[in-house]
Amino acid sequence: MQVLQVDMNVGKLIAQGRQAKEMSQKDLANKISEKPQDVTEYEQGKALPNQQILAKMERALGMKLRGKDKGQPLEPKGKKK
């Protein structure tokens, strides 16, 4: 049985989004109420995917980290077509 880990592309997107907002890993971790180690593991592709943590990161960074539109800006709630 193979355990899925976070895709490295997602890790790179998290790092780029965080740096664009001039946040440290600790800043992002505090903003999403997680440990800095969790952010590090996601960025390095070592974390097990957790949809709740990814959703919190999406909101904090303002970009999609899941689905086919990874890296695209996150649309405000209620703005779906």
C-alpha cells in the first residue's frame, strides 16, 4: 500500500504564495493555527494531504492549491458562475 504525500508542485505553490505575501513559515502556521513544522512538511512534499489544512492555506494565501486550477487566485465566496 502506497501512502500519498503532498505533490511537490503544491509545495512549491505554497512557498511561492507565502513569499509573495512576505510571510515566514511561522507566520503562515500562526495564521492557519497549525505548527510551523506542518508548513515545512507541506512545502517539502513530505506531508500527508489533509483537505482541511489545504483549505486553510488556500484562504490564507488567496490561491487554489487543489483541483485543476492550482496556482490560480482564490475567488471570494459567492462569486461562482
